[in-house]
Amino acid sequence: MVSCMMRQSDEKHILGTASTEILLWSSRRDLIAVSNSSGEVFLRRLSWSKVWKLAKRGDGVKVTAIVWRPDSVVLAVGYSSGHIVLVDVESGEVVQTFNPCEEPVTALAWENSSASLNEETDNLLLPELLPQPSRVNASKLDGNTLEGDKALKHEEILSLLWIGLKNGMVYGYAFGLFPCCLLKLSELSGGNEAIGAVRSVCPNGDHSQLSLLADLRDGQSEVLLLTVETPLITHCLKELYSLGVLYRQINSLMDCLVGAQKALQEAWEDALVDLESKMVRYESNDGQSSLSVDLMELLMFGHAGIKLEKFLVTDLTDKGLKRIGQAVELSYSNMQKLLVKHIVCANYQLSHYLTQLCGLAKQEDRFSCLGLQINSCLAAYRAAGSFTAKTAELQQVIDSSVKYLKTFFRWLYVTILRLSDEPIPPELATSTQQDVRFIANFLAKDFETDGQVRLDRIGQYLRNEPLTFIASSKTRPWDMLIEACPTLAYQQDTDLFQSRAECSLAQEFAHLENQINASFEAIPSAIGQTASLPFVTSLTLDCPRENLDQIKVTARSINLPRDRCTLIGIAGSLSPSKGFYLFEFASEQERKNLTKAAFISFSRCSFLPPGEYRLSDLQFYNNEIMSMLVSAENSTGSVFLQLSLSLLRAELASIVSRRGPFNSSDVSVSSLINQANFRSATALGLSSSRKVAAIFSATKRKVRIFDMEVEEEDDIEDEDQDIEDISDLSHELSKDQKEISDVDMAVSP
């Protein structure tokens, strides 16, 4: 048994109007995550200094759960809106946000697998992962990459983020990103109970069993204790690891493509805003004429009308046209860089990983049970090919637009100089018949769309709608190949990539996204359907049903060689509390269905005076100690108790799975290890790995930091040192007073 003497090391006052609600220490770092009633999340150090702040998501959106990734590199935050936010601990940046099914999050748990995956991972034929392409800063037009690439640091072993929701569903996310399991508790129970909010999720360490606490939708203040076995996850750990790695890479590449397309959209919009606005002003002067018609007449006959001449010389001007031409040319160059360096590169890697996914799907003996189907994977692979073909088509459109615009701007520039009686540079004085044909085609086909001025055909590819102008089949690689080999058109299962002629780039990307989601969407249900519910029992709490979310619940999984179990502690009521329930769910195979429980009564505690108590907080300090914060109903004082878990567990009695209410005789508590009294306290934050504790005052405006497991000798030495310091201070004070009195006597008359 470890020593549990405690010593206060610091005390901090919390500013602001929002009260603290959740606090959770990291198991590996001197960091604590704290959320408040405003929906903000703070990361603080042991000294309580702020590392970063996560702003609230919206008015009325509360933080409902917080959990650390086992390596303390990522923090997961659950909200009442149903969103899960993954935050990089070092930078404080949000690296991932998702919403499983628009239901409020009520519980979070994150566990590592205790099994090693290195020995057989090579058998899945996964080649070495490619380096991720750089991401694009969408706020800049030059296509610069972000200095700090927002991505989750990869884990070497499989971890599962379990998410409990208000509707009685539990999701499992591999690496916190890949949805691989969906448990519908009401269906697992056979429809006998309508299960509501999941209050607690506690995995057992090897992904084979979950211990859950959930509300009953019907009934009076009843909760259900359940154990859910997930044997398929344990059996297919290596397969899930490989799928999770591929999903993580594919998801990251899709984010790269989204960012690159946003930057492409910005580059196109900013390039044409000035010139289009000037052209629109010409159109608004007179609804009878058309700018394209007037320019065509100028090109064919060399004569400009009064309105067109005024527009070219006064509104557009040669300097303005030159400036706009340079901006448009620079923008087109940036768009080509975005396509070549980012979109094409990311899509190439995406096709590479989708090929690997198809290879895994063909191993039906290993992956078909997980819901991975070869047809859906091939459909995603072909969608990536269609996106590639559409990207090549857009590159051709940009190249042709550059030629048209350069020729058009040069002709318009010479025309303005001629109308202004300015000298024309010799290199611009001559034009060929091909230039005239280029300009005529540009004015006839690319200058206007539906009566509005459109200076190119690029924007239609960036909108999520069908193309208004479809490129000629003679310029599309697929049509050229079909024309050369007509038999290819009748092959249904060809691996040649064919883009849909009428679809834009945005539509092809949306189709690709849907096909990728379809490849993975059957996996959660397939795994969830193999789960079973070996144990269910109901528990009636002395608490109004609308306040069940305020009941204190704590859970801990013990994974020792000779002791593998899950412990759940539940407060009996809000106020006053006669005690708490303690449940033990065995995890060993030989005693898999063995469950023990008891009600620990405060009235039978020899170390507490008789009276009514309120259980302010309840947590497991480590595998040996349970900590709790108790306050008397008629007093403002609080008591911090440390109880021996081994002695508490010795008092537990075996129970069997049943649908009826759980009843247990009260058990006395004689397992006190340590006790400390405070003026007022309401919440605990414990970290056994860092041997620290944070205790909040009743108003949650002050937090006291304690060093735990202080050796008794060190404590005595500190007390002796304090006495010596006080003695030295008293000696110095008396010496100073004597010197002062001597000086007074010397100066007195």
C-alpha cells in the first residue's frame, strides 16, 4: 500500500464569471484540462498557468465530456451539440471535428490495446506509407503551404475512442478518427428496455468488453449497468489496425484536397473581380447593347462606337488594363501550381491508398466479416480516377484560357493606345490572322454566359453544379481514346478512368467523397451486430429523474496479470447521500460473467461522525485507492477521504444478471487510509502518475494543489525546517528591535 499523506503546494484564484465544471489530469504530463460553464476548455500546467484556450462552439453549447488520448498527445472534447473535437495538446489547434449522429455527447473513454500488432502487420501486405503532401493556406493566393501542418501524430498501437450519446448509442473510433463500431444498446437488450443517455463508458483494456452505465427512458430515476462484449474487435485487431491506418491517410488527403479547392476558388474569384466589375458597369449603361457584340464589331471593322470608346479610354484605361492583365496572369499561374503541386499530388496518393483498400477487401477471409466489400472499394477507386481525369480537363481549360486572355488583353491594350493616340510598341504593332481568330472565338464563346460577363470557363468547374459549357470531346483524353479504340466503350468493368463530361470538378469531388464514405460505412454496424450483452441490471437512485446527469459516476479498468477487472462507483443520490455503490466486473476469461457489488454506507463509517452527508465527488486515485469528497449537510466543512480498494472489494458480494432492480445490504467502511478536512470543497482532480491533486472550493473560485504520497519523514523535516525558520526570524526580529532601542537612547537628550 502506498503512502497517501498529502501536502499543499499551491493555491490559485480563478478569475471570470464562468464556473468550473470538468477537470481531468493527464496521465503522462503535468497538465490538466478544465472546462467551464461557458463551454470553454483550458489547458493548464501543474502551476495552474494557462497553456492554451479552446473557445466555445456557440451560445448554449456545453462541454459534456473530456478525455485524454492514452499517450496524452491529443485531447478529445465532447459537446452537447454532438460534436467531438480533437485538439493537439502541444499547439492547441483543432485537428479534427466530427459529429456521429447529431446527438449530445454524454460520455467519453479512450483506451489502448494491450496486444502487440507488430508481429503480423506485415502479413496484410501494406507497403510503407507515403509522405503526406503539404497543405495549402486557403487565405493566400500564392499557394504557400502551412508551416505547422495540422495532423494527428500517428500511434504505433491501436487505440479506440468510445463515445456515449444521449440516445443510447455507443460509437467506437479507431485512433479517434475511424468509425469502426456502433452499439445500439436498446437493440442489444432485445428491445426489453428503451435505453437513454449513456453516463459512463469503461473499456477493459483489450477491446473485448465494455462496462456501461445508462439511463432508462421510461421509469423513475433508474439506471442500467451493462457489460457489452465485442469479440470481433479482439479477433480482428490487426485488420482494424490496417483499416484505421488507411482511413487516417485517406481522411488526411481528403482534407488536403478540400483546402486546395478552397484556395483554387479564392484565386479564381480574386483574379476576375476587378475586370468583371468594370465590364458589368459597361453593361449597366445601356441594356440595348452587348459588350461582346461591340467588341466583335471593333475587331471585325476596326470601328468603336462612342460609348465603347469612352469605356475603353476613360473607364478601363491602358494602365488599368495592364494592371488587371498582370493580376489575372499571376492568378492563373497560381491556379496551375495548386492543381499540379497539391490537387494532383494528393489525388495520386489517394488513388494509391484506395488501391491498397481494394487489395484488403479481396482478402475476404479476413475483412468480409468487418463489412468491407470489394465492389464499394472499387467504386471509390474509380471515382478517384474520374476526379483525376476532370483535373486534367481543368488544366487544359486553364491553358486555353491563358492563351485566349493574353491575346485578348494584347489586342485590347493596342486598341486603347490607338484610340488615345499613344505610340504603340513595335512588338505589339503587328497581329496575325491566328490572333484575330483566337479573339473572335473568345468573344463568341467564352466572354459571356447567360447574358453576364464571364471572362473564362474555369469558374464553372469550381461550383457544385453541372457545367454550362462542356468542353469539346476532341480535347478530352477519354473521348480521344474511345475514338481510337471503340471497343473500350462497351467494357463495363474497365479500370480506365472516365470523367463525366457534364460534371464539374466540385461534383466529381463530392462523388469521390460519397464513394469513400460508402466503402467504410458498413463497418461500424457489422462489428456492432456481433456484440452481446451478458450482464444487465437496473439500479434505482434516490434522485429526481431530471437530475440524473448530476450524479457522480467514476470508473476504472485494472489490467494486472492476476487482477483484471472494471470498477464502477456510483453515488446513491445528490443530497443527502447515504453512501455509494461499488460494482466490480471481472475481465478474466475464467470468471468473465462474475460480477460483485455492494452499497458502501456512510452511516457505518467509524471515522465519520453521525449525520447526513453529501458526496461532492468520487474518483479512483489508482488501482489501490478510492478518493472521495464528503461534506455534512449542516456544515460548510468538507472531508477528503482515501479508502483502500482492496478492503472495499473484499466486502463485495456476487450478483447475477437480472432485469429487476438491484438491492444490497449496507456495508461498513473500515478501510480509511488518509483523511483531510477543508473549509469547503466541491470537486476533485486526481493524477496518480503525477502524484498530485486539485481540490476546488465550494464557489469554484479557488483551487488548491496538493502533492500526494508524501513521505512522513519529508513532512517532519519540512515542519522542523519551518520551526527553525520561525526561530531564526524571531531572533533576527529581537536583534533589530535591540539595535533600534540603542539608537533611540543615543539620540535622546
